[in-house]
Amino acid sequence: GRTNRIEGRCEAGQKVVVVEDLISTAMSSAQSAVALQEAGCEVLGVISIFTYGMQAAADTMAEIGVPVESLTDLSTLLDVALEMGFIDERGKKQVLRFAQNPKDPSWQEDPQ
């Protein structure tokens, strides 16, 4: 949430990994990675605790050529929520449609 593109110290020639708690669209991750590259660092990748798995994030990171790995994702969270009875299969499908394209209002429709 801070406006810093690079947090911490980095020196040209260093190998770095960007660490995020959450990836949604990956815009902040991409901005940090690009800033580090511009500072002369070699960005090995981005890691996160959680990702929504949005297509926009995959496209953004592929565009700058930086790999991303996450400990868990929305699909896994929804599987557990379904298993525990917090959501039903229709709710799971609806959330996954939202994650693929949040700007498309059709995700709000009942997926039947």
C-alpha cells in the first residue's frame, strides 16, 4: 500500500526476489520488479502468500518476463470452503468467474 517502488536496499548486480502478501492484478509486483531492473538488479521472480489467479496478473507478469510463485490461490481456498460447507458449487463458480474478469458484470448472475 505504500508508494515506494523499491522498499529496502538494493545495489546494481544483486539478485532479488520480490515478496508480496497478495497478488490480484500484479500491478504493484510488476512496478516493483521493473523498478528493481531499472536499478540494475536481476529479478529472479515474485513470490506471494496468496494469489487470486486473475488472468490480468498472469498477463502482466508474462509481459515483463518475471516468474511468479504463490503458496496458495483462490481455487484452493474455494475448494476448502466448499468442503467445509461455507459455499456451494454455484457460489464457487461465481467467484471463479469474477476472478477471471472482474469488469464483466455477468459474474453476478446466478451460474445455475
